[in-house]
Amino acid sequence: MLKSSAFTDVGRKRKLNQDYIFTSEQSVGILPNLFIVADGMGGHRAGDFASRFTADTVVEELQKSCAGEPEELLARALTVANRKLRMRAAQDERMAGMGTTFVAACITGDRLLAANIGDSRLYVLSRGEITQITEDHSLVQEMVRMGGIDAETARSRTDKNIITRAVGAMENVEADFFRRTLRDGELVLLCSDGLTNMVEDTQIRRIAAGNTEAALDSRVQALVAAANEHGGRDNIAVILIDPFADGGVVV
């Protein structure tokens, strides 16, 4: 039986939390479950509005679904969310330029479906390994893909938060989709860059998967605490999912 835990925190430097999380271990439309992290951007309260509005609109659209492939349904829901968000931005100058990243997961048995726009991430991890499944839509990641810089250099770049794709940023939005078969003992982590910019992947793995005796809630809180201990320069959003909570071999 699948179990999950989620938490979002404003961090140590920001006054407003623009990260938003949605979790449902129960069905959403025809999807058996759904988990979303959205990291908003924009002045005033536009960023927190954008992240919440996008996630809520996607959920609302998915709840209407009665047939179709999950990728198709998610893509359609994101298209609606993008259009509605841009309409709201056009109606209120205080919300001009608002947008949000989006990363989502749906798990059916041992099958994972992930979708992302922007630089919020999804990882699969175990006691011995952590693998980033999604690919960042960011300026520095484009440079890494083109061979201009390596991953370690990218991590220290001051422009690493410039994203190249976001819900609300352009007239058309496109998500990347990933499918993966999960093994017994593997966990799924969704998070905003408030975690990954503050905490190295190896430490994320140790905290989230190193102590299998700790409750999921405790591990999520420890991830958030680690981000804050390393400076907490941004909002932090974490969802940790155990698809095999009813038992399985730790990998």
C-alpha cells in the first residue's frame, strides 16, 4: 500500500511562501493517486497565487476525466491551467509576469509516471542510490546538456535559477513526461529547488532513505531542516512517497 508525507516551509530568507503542494493517495479522476509540487514566481502575491491556482486547476480538470492516457490528460489539464493563469495575469497588472514550475507524479503498482515543467524535481532513491528522473528546464541545465559546463559548475552558478519553461510564461506550455518501473525499497521524492539548491543529492539520499526505520514524516521534516540549516534561502517543498509501504526489500 502506498504511503506519503509532505511539507512546505517558507525558509529563512523569504517572507512569503510561494511553494504549493498537493497530495492525494486516493484517485483523482481516473488517476489512482496524484502528487504535485509547484514553485511560483512573481511579485506581490502573484507567485503563491500562480502555484496554488495551477495545481488546483490541474486537479479540477483531472477530476472530470473518465477515459484517456494519463500523459494526455495531464497535458490537457496543464494547457487549461496555463491559459487560465495567463488570463488572470492579463486582468490584474499586479499579477503580470507570474508563473510557476510544476512537477507531478502518479504511481500505479510499481509503475511511476512523472511530469515536469521548470526546475522542480522528481527523484527515485534507495539506501544506496539517488537518481534524478526529471530534467530541469533552466538556463544552466541547457548549458550542461550542450556540454558548455559540467554539473558541478552548474550548481555554483549565480544564474542557475533562470528557468526556460514555466506554466504561465508563454502562450503554449509543454510538459516532459517520464515513465519508470520502481523496485522494492525505492522511494519517490518531489521537491522544489529550495531543497536541491541547499542540500546535496548525497545528503538528500542519506536523510530520505538512509534510515528506513524512521517514519516518512520524520524524514520529510529532516529534509526541510537540512535546507534551512544550509541557509534556507528559498521556500522549501517536499513530498516523499513509499510505493511499497506494506513491505519489500530495501535496495
